[in-house]
Amino acid sequence: MAVEQNAATRAEPRITLRNVSIILIALGILVTGYLSIAELTDTTTVCIESGAFNCDVVQNSVYSKLMGIPIAVLGFGAYVVLGVLVAREDHVDLLKDYGAVLAFAISLFGFLYSAWLTYIEFFQLKALCPWCLASAAIMTLLFVVSGLRLRQTFA
């Protein structure tokens, strides 16, 4: 009987939208962190250099900086801010009320900006960076998950 109660009271690990967000944010931090380090230390990234893939063209283009700040650093900052929002939303009153809205707004902007940069890669630069595409895919998934979390909040 005691064994049955212990098994029943044990919490089953659940995959929640919040946990999925945290995983995506961690992946985004890894990708943009790598790109940021490469940019700030002026080292080349590991890249597939064949066909349409050419990281040097993308990372050294006029589109790789915004007001002098490398896009990778801005992306890293966005993922860190999202991480803090999601991690602290149960502990800060403001985030309890508005955390899902703020995360959705940041991921919406990140998604739109990533989509624009991906368009630039395909049609202006005619060169692709797998790292940049990975970050764009992560931000797209994070935008979708943030939208679902926002819908849950208002339901």
C-alpha cells in the first residue's frame, strides 16, 4: 500500500509549453552565443562552404550589423531577455501578469526580423548561413510556442 501511495504522489515529468520555451531559448543562446563569440573575436565560423552556403558572405555583409552592433549579439541579447522573462515569470508579480505578453512581443519581433534577414540571405546576398538559418528556425518555433502560451494565458 505504501509503495502505491509513493508512486501516486510522485510528480510525473510533464512537457509544458513553458519547458519547450526554455529548451528553445537555450538552443538560441547556444547558436547566437557561438556567432557572437566568432564575431567579437573576429574568427571564422564552422560552415558548409558549398553551393548556396557561404557564411563569410552573410556574416560580413552590410546586413550583419544594426547601428554598428552585430546581429548575432542582438539575437543573443533577445534570447537572454526571453530566458529571464520565462524563468522568472512565477517569481515576479509583473511577469506573472504580463510575462507571456512580453515574451510573445519579443518573439514576434525576433520572428519578423529573422524572416527579413532570411529573405535578404536568399534574394539579396544569394548566400546562406546555416547558423543564421538555425537561429531563425529556433525563433520561429519560439514565436509559435509563445503564441500558444499567450492563448493559454487568456483562456
